[in-house]
Amino acid sequence: QVRLVESGGGSVPPGGSLRLSCETSGFTFRIYAMAWYRQAPGKQRELVASISGGDVPNYTNSVKGRFTISRDNAKKSVYLQMNRLNPEDTAVYYCAAASPGAPFDSWGQGIQVTVSS
């Protein structure tokens, strides 16, 4: 059974940093693409960053240069380092997994990130 568990969220002031972690189990992590999505109140869920099984990252434009996605295949975990946070980054962040050639269809429960002074 696929399981994704996020941790590391919280509340920070503008300009602050957070590191999200997603621990996984139940699938062959090293061959799966992994991603972080977010959903702000009243908005659709959006892709923030993804990383392929080959360790190639991609980012949505609004986080380029501020966020870094990484993975540790030995720990079956994916991370999102978020720097220079601003209030527009406030959202529930979700970890997601995709088997090779498939869409992201396995999800964690989500974790709240709030950026506020």
C-alpha cells in the first residue's frame, strides 16, 4: 500500500525558511517521480516542484530560485527546501508520487504552511 507522510510545515514570517519532508513506503521509490503540490484557500491545487526518478528537478516559475526539491532514495524520502517565503506561499502542501509514465496519483494528507507577519 502506497503511503506518503509529510512533515515540517508551520508558520514563519515573510523572508523565512521551511523544509518539508515526505517519507514514503509501499512502492519502488527510486523509479517513481515525486512532486510537491500546494493548494491555497479558494484556489486550485498547483504543481510546485517535481523530481524524476533520474533526479531531474522542475519548478513552477513563482518558486524558481527560492525552492529546492531533492530526494534520498536510500531513505525513500523527498524534500522541499523553501527559502525567502512570502505570504503568497501560504497553502496546504501535498507530497505526490507517480509511477513511470503515469500521472501523479498517490497523495499525502497535506501539511499547512503559513507565511505571515
